[in-house]
Amino acid sequence: MKSTWALLRDGFDRVTIYLPIILTAVLALGTYWLVRNAPRLIAPTAKVAPVHEPDYFMRGFVIKNYLANGDLRSELFGTEGRHFPDTDTLEVDKVRLRSISPTGFTTRATANRGLSNADGSEVQLFGDAIVTREPGTAAGGQPVPEMQFRGEFLYAFLDTERVTSNQPVTLTRGADKFTADNLDYDNMTGVAVLRGRVRGVLMPGANPAPAAAKKH
């Protein structure tokens, strides 16, 4: 009979012969386990078109914007406001606006509804819209009379001091009065471009019309 040592050696030799096969099987099982348990890649999802719905509301509010030096630039009041994230705009009911222009003139505006951009530099006014530039003094020292715009739609650009409208509008400057189908007024240049059916009333001895009243 073979000794115990000989039996052990024969067994070891047999295991050595099958060792590569055993290792290959173990590696294959390990690879299979890793593949099954590895985190799956997230499949790309189709982009969803942004929905024009408000993400927050405000009631009885006022929003103030300031210049870099801390001076007040504008105040926006409303009975209710709705912010739309897709356009980053604020829709305001019963809007009231007060702003101080770069040239020092104070402008006030009211309307049934307003739509402001993110920084409050542009405000669209809908329904019984009124924009009033208060009287002041020009750079040369001469007095500048009050100027008022009225219409169902007015677009006020506060930083560039412009008022435009693609709908009928009434412009009053001091005692003078103009009406037109649409308007583009630039306070920086003092030029008002009136288009369509333009009518005007100039009062004798009153302040001269805006460098103005360009009729197209």
C-alpha cells in the first residue's frame, strides 16, 4: 500500500493539473457577478419643453432696485405678482412704478397689468397705461415741462429712457398734445417719432414741442 505521503502527493498533482481550469471558472464567475452588480448608466432622457407656469406668487408687494452706488433706481408696486421661470419675467396686477433715470428725471407709471423683465429695467404696461415723466431741469439749466403718455399699451425702458407703443397713444407735453397710431420716444435725445394718423395741438407761448414730433 502507498504511504500517506504518497497519497497526498498524488492528490496534489491531480489538483495542480486542474488548477488553471478552476481559476478560469472562478474568474468567470467573479466577472459575471461584477457585471450583474455594477451600477447601470442612466439612460438619456428627452428634454421637456419649459412650461409657462408661475413658480411663486406675491401679494401687496414692492420690489426695489438699486444702483451700484446704493442709490434707488426704481420701485415696483403691485396687488399681486407672478414669476415665470421660463422667461424670468414678473407679471403684476394693478402695477405702479417709480423710477429715477440716469439723467435725474423721475418717471411714474401705472396700468391694469404690467410685465417686467428680471432686473426691472423694462416694463410692459397693459390696460389704461400711463407713463408720466415729472418736470425737471435739463443739463443746460432750462426747465423741462411734465410729459405724459397714455394708451392701452406702453413699453417703458427705464435705463435708456425710452417709451414705445405699437398701439394708439396720446402724448402731452406741458400744454401741447399729440395723438398717433404708434410712438417711439427717446428722452436722451428729446425726439418723439409719431407714426400713423398723427394729430397735434400746440398752444401759443407754451413750451416747444419735443424735438419732436417727427411725423412718419
